Amino acid sequence: MKLKLKAIYFALLMMTASLAGCVSRDDYDTAVEEYEDEKAEDAARIEGLQDNLSMSEANANALQAQLDSVNATIVQSEADLVALRSQHAVAEASLAAAEANATNLGQMVTLLEDQLAMAYSAMDVLNTTMTDMQQYHNETMEEFTEQYNSTMANLSAQISAMSQSMSNLSATLNSTYAAYNSAQSEISALQSQVSNLNTTLAATNEELENLELVNSFLSSLTRDFDGKFGTDLTNAVNTQTFGVKHQTYLTMNACWFGYSSTCSELWSQLENDLPFNMSQSSEARESIRYLSREMWNATTATQPDSDLNYFALELIHEVETGMMGPSWINALPYTEDSTKCWRTMYISGASIDCESVFMAFNSAYETESQTFLNAEEGFLIGTTAYNTYDAYFCQSDVELTIARLLNTDVTIHIHNFGTTNYLIEPTSNANGAVYGDNGGGVAYSFQTGGSSLEIKNWDDPNGVCA
């Protein structure tokens, strides 16, 4: 609306000037300049909205990658379940075949027992016949001697053959009993196997359900965390690129918003050496020193990674939003060296003597200048816009990280830094570092244009550092 009013005003001004000739050239130039300024501000707002759209698209892509990974895990689990069910079906079929075989063997045993009973009955008949023939022989010995001998020989042969048959039947019966007992043992083993498979199948189904539940729960937590801090935990888990910076995300969150025990346990898992011993520290927020060190490492790396810088900015915003603003302003001794101190602070005009400082802007449109007498490392996050800040550092080997300035001009003065001064005015995303003659340096990370960073040598003419 302002832009339209400016345009109308400009047109009226032109008409009035052409008709009446009563408007000066200065008024005309002023109107033009105001119109161009408003036009530039609108362009900046459009660029900011485009940046937000790009970030939303990146988050959507990360979420889709996580969903694909979860679906792949579920498909594999379902395939394993199908294979287990197939094994179960084969075992059931083997059990049915064994039971049918045992039934057939039982029927054969019954048949053989019937045949053996018939053989015993035949032997009884033969014995009776022999007794009768003996009696008849005694009565008619002389007449039937030849016939008796022949009959007895035949009967003896039949008895011998029957005995052999009984022996064979007994051997067959014993073999059948052994096969029956073996079949019973196989049935028992198959039943036990089926029971174990049923138990395994039930456990697998429960494990699959638990896996899906845990996966859904963890996905929700990582999405919430990424949404709050703008991190990439979800993508790191899906692509198996979970590293030190992701451990740092979770650890810092636990130290500022969780329990001190959880904070200590997470720090113990980090791969890099800590600048302090957390097990001896009573202040979990001393972890800010570690975040500071990692920000310097990430910004000065061969391939800079500004994720930690962005996380630090969101962490400070979360501290302020969570009604913990006073907790940000803190200063405590080093755990390993009580003669040194670390400090989290909002910039001001006061001189600071701590060795490690982590600074943020408390409000917009600030103009401040302050001196750091002993700072060996310093970190400045652009939490607000339109600020002007001059910082003077007495230690020539100080290592500074400047990140995410928003339409802000910062000048860093370092005692005995060197003969070369630097002016950095990026028009877009830029990362880099400059180093002095005595080991000090300034690493910077810009996400947009509109800000400037100047690094100058400071001779300390008033002897502040003496």
C-alpha cells in the first residue's frame, strides 16, 4: 500500500511541478529516493520469503526420505514374516505325513498280531491231532504203523515250517515295533518344532509391531526436533550419516532443557575431546564452550558447514522463547582452571575479562562498543537486525566466529593483528576465515547480504590491554 501511495505521490508531484512550477528539484529528488528505498525494502522482503520457501522444501524432502526408509524396513519385515510362515507350513505338512505313517505302522502291527494268534491256534490243532493219532496208533499199531510214521513225518515237517514262520513273524513284529517307536519319536520332535516355530512366529509378529511403533515414535521425535531447531536429524538417521554435529544437537538440547544426568551421559558419547571434564562440572551449561569450539571448526573447515551456526541461533531463540532469558546471561569459572571463566551474554558497553565469550544481540537497532581483555575465543550470533557493533580484543591470538548477521555492521579490532585490514561485504551466502600475524583469526558465516564485517589491527593507544 505504501508503495502505491508513493507512486501516486510521485505522479502528483510531477503533474504539480509541470503545471505550477512551484516544487523544487530537491523535493523531487527526495521523493524519487524515498520511492527507490521502499522498492528495495519490498525486494528484500520477497527474497526473505523465497529463502523460507526453499527451507520448507528442503524439510519436506528430508521427511520424504525418512518415510521411504521406514517403508523399506516394513517391506523387509513383512518378507521375513512370509518366509517364516512358509517354514511353518512345511513343518505342519511333515507332521501330518509322520502321523499318517505311524497310523499305517500301527495297522500293520495289529495284522501281524492276528497272524501270530492264528499260528498258535494251528499249532494247538496239530498237537491235538498228534495226540489223537498216538491213541489211534496204540489201538491199531500193527495195521497203521506205516501210515502213522508217514503222518508223523509230515506233521513234524509242518511244525518245523510253522516254527520258522513264527520266528519270522516275531522278527517282523519286533522290527515293526521299532519303526513304530521311531515314528512316535519323530512325531514328538516335529510337534516340538512346530511349537517352537509358533512361538518364534508370535515373537516375530510382536517384534515387528514394536519395531513399527518405535520407528513411528522416533520419526515423530526427530521431525519435532528438526522443526524446532532447523536441523537434519531425520535425514542423518535415514542416510546413516549421523555424526558429531548431530550428537552436539541432542546434547545441547539435553543440557539446556533436560536433566544434568542425561547431559553428562550424552557428552560421554562424543568422539571429540571436550574442552572441560563434564563429570567434574556442576554446571551443565558449560557445554556452550564445546558448541563454540565446534562452530569454529565447522566454519574454518575445508568444506564449511554452517548447520551448527544456525542451530546455535535457534538454540538462543528457544532459550528466550522458553522464558529462560536470564539463564542466558551467565559467567562461571572453567572446570579445569578456576582462574579462567566462560560467559554467555548479550552485547553491551561493559568491558569483559572472561577467556571464552558467547555473545548475542538482545534487541534490534543497537549501537555498542566494548572491550574484551582476556578473551581467547569469542562467538557472536546475529539474533536481531540493524545493529552496529565494535569489539576490541586484547589477545592477538584470539579465535572469533561471527555467524548469521542480519543487516548488521560489525567491526573487530584485534591488538597486534597485523598490517592487513579486511572488509567483508557479501551480497549472498558466504563462508570464510582471515588470520592475523600472531595466530589469531576471524571465521565468518553469512546467509544473506546487507551486512558487513571489518577486521582491523588495533594498536591500543590508551593502554587498555596493559
